[in-house]
Amino acid sequence: MGRPSKFTDELASEICSRIAAGESVRSILADDHMPDRRTFYNWVTTNNEFFHQYAQARQVAADVAFDEMQEIADEAEPQDVQVAKL
């Protein structure tokens, strides 16, 4: 069975939800029911609605990552600074 190449709203929602939760596109696309990388980026560049959904998911992921980094920095003790930097 090949990888899917047909766009569906359900598949787009799953991809974007997982991106927003912090999962990488690479790991998402590794799943058997996901499109290959070329197909995915073709969808991003040719489907305006998906492009906006993807961009919003990326923004949410960035906001979550920033919040996590801020929390790590705020809670770091002097002896943990080097670990917190990582």
C-alpha cells in the first residue's frame, strides 16, 4: 500500500494539530498514513486554506516552545544555568 497523496480536511487537521503540539513535520510524515514530504509541501504551496492552517499551527508551536523556554529560564537556579541553556 502506497502513501496517500489525496488531500483531506481530516488529514490536514491531524497534521496541523500534531505540529501545534510540538511534533516535527519529519516525524509526522514518517507515519504510514501520511503523505510523503514532497506531497506535503506541495499541499502547503498550492492549497491556500491548508497554508493558513499550517502557518497557524507553526505559530502555536512557536508560542508553546517560547513559553516552555521562558519557564525553564525563570525556574533555573544558579547551579542549573548551563543545563537550562541547553
